[in-house]
Amino acid sequence: MCSGCTGFVTPGLFLRVVVDGEVVTDGGVRVLQVAIGNGRFVAGGVPLLPAAVADDGRVDVVVSFAMSTPRRFVYALGARLGLHPGNPDVSTFRGSRVHVESANGFRWNADGEVRGPARRREWHVQPHAWTVLALPPDR
């Protein structure tokens, strides 16, 4: 099976997602994807979180509820072009704390590494937690 085809055959998960105390979905409907990050691009240039700002102290959250095959195709194409936030099957949020849980557990991808399963996970931003040293631009 092709790796890009997985999103067309997965049944989705019943997830509860909360961003900064606001319930995004309560676990009563299937979710295709939850993307959380502070960088705009994934997988070699896909603008999955097109409005993300790396140093604003918040993460962007994209939740896709696209369940039928045609809706998944529209979501995938929109995501490839960075247009998916306007899709009616997509909800977007920004926050500093994201909580995801599922009674049956879920897996997540962290920089290409699949982790889990877990029944609940929480991600939170620690602004300015990293220091990056770089050469001057003239070198």
C-alpha cells in the first residue's frame, strides 16, 4: 500500500481535543487528522500549518473531520496547496496547550517517528525554551 493512501482507508478515530481549555471536539465524532505544530511545513514542503509562526509562543492546530473518500481527497489536495483551512471539514485553532485523548488509544507522529499508543497526551509550548546559535550572515 502506498504511504499516501493511508489517509483514504483509515476509519478515523473518536478523539477529544482541547486547545487552551476550549473543546474542539468532544470525542463523539470521528477525526481524520489532528496536526499540532509551530512550523508551517511537513513532509518536504507540505504547508500543513500554513499560518504557524515558530516564535510566537503558540502552536497551530488543524483538525480534519473529512470522512468520505471524496472529502478526504479534497482535504489532501487542499493541504498540499495550503488551502485546507478554508475547507468546511477543517477546524483551525492556536494555543499554548493542546490535550488529545481517546478511550481506545491513538498513535502520533513526531518529526517522522511514530509514537504511542497512548490514551491521552498533552503538548504545551514553553516560549523561548531553545537557543539557536548561527554564523553571521556574511559567512
